[in-house]
Amino acid sequence: MKSSTLIRSTKKLVKEAMAGYDASHDWNHVKRVTSLAKNIAQAEGITNKDQLEIIELGAILHDVKDSKYSGSETASAETVRQFFLEQHYPQEKIDQVVYIVENVSFRKEGCATTSTIELDIVKDADRIDAIGAIGIARCMLFTGHKKRTMANAIDHFDEKLFRLKHLMRTESGKKFASARHDVMVSYIDQLRKELEFEV
Ligand SMILES: [Fe+2]
């Protein structure tokens, strides 16, 4: 199967699987992460067609049946494996994409994961979309979706979002993250000041 045909079928699978997700983890998030991943790959000097294909497929599939929504830790990898087997995609490449999908999550940070450049790039792309102006909007959308409080949202910045800049793996990821991090710091600073008017 041609790479472009496989990528089109993969996008269709993901669009359908994520149709019911809230706007913090919807198809637009996937499109931005895929675009960021391609940008980072180019900036990192990756020209190998197979590597670029693994990165693009990993980015498109990185949140499919995510445990935050599916409630299952294995549904994501199982869905990806099953889909690629039906497409007769080579086993070695299936393993590489599944490796990205299984290890991209922030929850896996600190686990003894062997780093690959393909995983590093998708991780950085996903984390860049979690910070900056987009990150603020997504955090608030997810907080609302989960019916959590404003205080919970602010905690999420301290617990995760402010740490992401320091966890970037690629040089271009670090550059993207730096400006976005600063936007979040000044936003939360202002939000805290405005919240002081609560009685
Ligand atoms: Fe994501």
C-alpha cells in the first residue's frame, strides 16, 4: 500500500475513534501535533522516508483510544495493531508505531523507556500543544469536561504544564517550548492576581 493511502486510512480511523472526545483532545489537536512533529523532524534533519512515515503515523495515532477516555490501558495499542494488521503493514513498522503510542504519555515520564528519535519527536510535538496559549485553552476545556474547579486547573499547571519545557527531547522542541512556556507563566501570574478579588 502506498504511504499516502495508508496515512489517509489512518486519519479516517482516528477521526472516527475520537469523534466523541471533547475539544481538548479532538481531531484538531491531532492535526496540530502531526504538523508540529513534521516541523520538528525537518528541523532535526530527518530525511529518511520510513522514519518520516513512522513519525507521521505515530503522531496521528498518539491519542487514539487514550486511557483518559477509553478507561483501558491497552485499548490504544490493540486498536493500532489490529488496524495495521488489516492493512498488511510490515510487522517491524507496526512495532515502531505502537512503541510511540504506548510511550508518548506524560504518565510514562520516568519509566525506563528506551528513547528513539521518532518517539522523542512525537512526544515533543504533543507536549508543545499542551503549553502556551493553546495549552491554556486545552487545560480549561478538559477541566470543564471533567467538571473540575478553577483551583484544579491551576494545580495542573504546577504539576505538569510548567514542567514540560524542561522535558523537551529535541533542540527544535526546546525552541518551540520556550516562548509558549513564558506565555503560560504570565497568564497564571495574572490569573492568580485576579483571583485574589474572590471573597
Ligand atoms: Fe495528545
